[in-house]
Amino acid sequence: MSLYADGTPFTPETGKSYRNTNGTTYRCVAGMEEGDTYATNCAWMVSPVGWAFKAMNCMRYPDGSIDWGHSLYGHFIHEGAET
């Protein structure tokens, strides 16, 4: 059985950092927003190089890593900006 078949849906918590299955650590800067009724377990994430995006359908795996089904609204942010 694949590690990725053992994922559990979860919503990242604002202010926490998470290690992706690719080894990169992403920081959650905002959780689900009002109006996010069409998708569950989504959050605004920022990579170490400042790439911000809305991660949709987030999953956590037994080794503690995370991943998401797809992302939306990807863009680079200015230093000091949140999203």
C-alpha cells in the first residue's frame, strides 16, 4: 500500500509550518475563509521563497508530512506581506 493512500484530511492551522511530501516546509498564513463551502481542508500557504497559494483538499500522512489535491491563486508575495 502506498504511503499516500493513508492520508487523513485536515485543515492547516494559521501560524504553523508543515513539511510537504516533497520535503519543503510551508507556513500556513490563513485557514479556511468564509465562503469556502465548495472545498474542505483548505488554507493559504507560503513557501520559503515567497510563493503564496491556496492549498485545497489538504491531507496529512502517517509520517507527519502533508500534501494537497490542487492549489489556486498562486503568486509571489513581497517581503513582509502575508498573502
